[in-house]
Amino acid sequence: MKVAVLEDDALLRDDVLLPRLAESGFDVEGFGSSAELYRRMIAVPFDLLVLDLKLDGESGLDVARYLAEISPIGIVMLTGRGDESERLLALKELVDAWLEKPLDTDLLVATLQSIARRVRPRPGRRGSSSAMDSWRLAGSGWHLHGPSGESVPLNPIERRLLTRLFEADGEPVGHDELIADLSSLAENFDRHRLEIAIHRLRRKVEGRVGLSLPLRSARGIGYMMLAVDERNR
């Protein structure tokens, strides 16, 4: 079983969790941010995720909510603090287990082994990791095709934006770089207009395709497209 550990406490992640899971037979990789995990998931279909609730940047609940839409991955949430409403929401809709810190690593191993035996795609967990990579631009970039071939027509700004993000091959593209690239299409293009354009594009794609567009914010940097344009395969 391939296990990802998303924990921004490097000491806990690298010196405790990764060695303990590896010696228990898991094929495990560690990540310090959601952006690192998303980039890796383009190439690697993880089976299980150990996820810290209080990350520096995108919260663990946000990560779990996003992954629940595009992957059947089993999730164990770790928390040093958190209220009862968060725990109930997570267990009801987003994660398979909720463990508190300080962590008993034997309990974590047993929990992962239990989930590995029973985890299956659930309502809200659509498809598999292919939902992250089976996207492509067609018609000279004027249409976006989803995993099942659904077509979404693009306006000039959306076309330029997606072309630039696909070209980055999973790496973040800075806000200023995107704004400069789009300014030739619209005067006075700024950070606010960029965020509006991305919000509208996400809503359009979800309405047409029924899946969340794998376009994510890289906190403090810009945006990244977590997909591979099939034209380049």
C-alpha cells in the first residue's frame, strides 16, 4: 500500500512517522505542504493519506474535501486540537479515522491496516487519480475536455490561463506571471480579476463536467494545474 504523509512538522514527519510506517511494510512518502502532495499525486496514485488537521496554509479539512472529490484515497486525520463539530464533520463526510496527538504510532499503524482492508470508493469520492490527469485542451485550446470526454468551451482569458498552467507541468505559476500574461487580453488586469476568472472557470467546469477542475492555489505563490495535458503524452 502506498501511503502519503502530509505533516508540516518536519521532525514528527521525518523522524517518527515515515520510519515507523516504513518498518511496518508501507511504501510511504512525506510532504510538508498540500502543493507538494498534489504535484506528486499527478504521477503516483496513493492508497492512504495521513493528514495533519492544522497545516500552515490550506487546512487539513480543505485538503480532505478536495481529495474526496477526485480520489478514493483512505484518509487518517491527525490533530493536536480541534472541536467536536470538526471531528463529526470530518468523520461523516471526509475521512476514515481521526487520531489525536500526541500520537500512538502503533495505533496509527493498526488504523491504516484496518482502512487498507476495507476502503472503497464512497459517494463523493468520484473515480480515481485519473480524474487528476485525464484533462486536455482541444480545438487549438478553445475547448477543455474532461476525463470522460466532456467539452467545455473557453473564452480567450480562460484559454490563455489554462494553456499557461498546463505548460507548467504541475509546477506553480506566480500571480504576477499570470497577470502579465493575461494583461494583453484585458486592460488593467489585476490580482482581483485573476481570482474572479479562476472562480468562474471552476464553476463553469464543474457545471459542465460534474468534476472539480484540478486547478489549485499555491499559497503565497500563485496557481497550479494538477493535470497532464494528454496532447503531450
